[in-house]
Amino acid sequence: MSRPPLPPTAPSTGGGVDGRPGVDRVAGTDQGHGLGLGPETEVVRRQLGREPRAVLGVAHRCSCGLPDVVETAPRLADGTPFPTLFYLTCPRAAAAISRLEGAGVMREMTARLSTDPELARAYMEAHRDYLARRDAHGVLTGHPSAGGMPDRVKCLHVLVAHSLATGPGTNPFGDEALAALGDWGARGPCVEVGGASCAEEPGTSRGRAAGAGLGREETAG
């Protein structure tokens, strides 16, 4: 399934480092529009090919050092619900995950939920974790989940972003997908602030949770 539209971020005022969960936040950020994010606003803009919105911070960094997942607010500036808490921004990562989706792994994953009670429980816990983290920023009516959680697998981009942002052991299918991917940052940055995008290049990243320095069924953005 293709990713939905979305938002980014920049230099931080806190967050996790070297694989520890955390979000880089920028003081004075306009969370409704994703403005005031510093130099990395342009990086994420180039990754997405559009203006980022509703970004709270960088949730994970690629091995190349650039953001590859951002954390977003549950509503856009106009009040539109935005259920996708962690949004994948790296075009290389998105392309690699789309190839996995095209190979039919989501169908196989969903089928396993009905035959593996332990896996189903772990996926339900991932769903609860996702909602709890998002609800900390604002509760959406109906408590919509993302990525198909907890009953099916609908978007691996969402599940991978969840795993990258929170670390191994939170989302079983996000972890599985990551294990099948290579390092999408091994060849360097996917975009250059002053250059062209590498969105069409193949590849796939193990980086680190966002830290001080310099998240796609994602719906609206």
C-alpha cells in the first residue's frame, strides 16, 4: 500500500540518542504547520516532495544522519485528524518497504494473526502502545489506529516507522519488515539540501532513535 501524505523536523532540544527512543524537538515550533524547524525542514521537504505539516520532531535518524521518521501531531492546523503518529520520510526506505508490500508479505502477516495467539497478543500491545503515545498529544474521536493494527496488516510503512521510533520489541511486524531490509542509508543521504533527491535509488536503514543534533498509511498531511 502506498504511503499517505505528511510532515518533518530539525535541530533538537532533547530526545533519545544512539538507539534510545526519543524525539528531537525544536523550541518555538508551530506544531500545526511544521514551521520553525530549522535547517532540517528543507531536508524533510525534499524527502517528501512537499511542505511538511504537523511535525512535532524527528523520531528516528537514518544511518546517514538525516531524519527518516518524524513524529506528528494528531491533528493538522485546520483540525483535520491525522492518525499517523510516526511518519516515514526517507524515499529510499519507502521504496524498499513498498517492494516488500508488493511481494505479498502483508497478506501472509495478517493470516498468521489468526493462527499464532502470541503474535496476536504482541500486535495488540503494539496497537495499545501506538494509541497511548499519540493520545499524549491529543485524543482522536473513535481512537483510530494506523497500519491496520490490531486486526490486520494494512501498511508496512506505518509499522516500520513505529519500530524505528520506539525500538525493537514494540511492533512485531515492524521488526520483521526491518529484518528483511538492508541499510537504506549505506550509500549516504537520500537527499541533499542543495541538490537533487535520490528517491528513485534502491536501498533500504538501520539508524538510531532521534537525538540531539543537527515516522505510510499515513493519511492526510
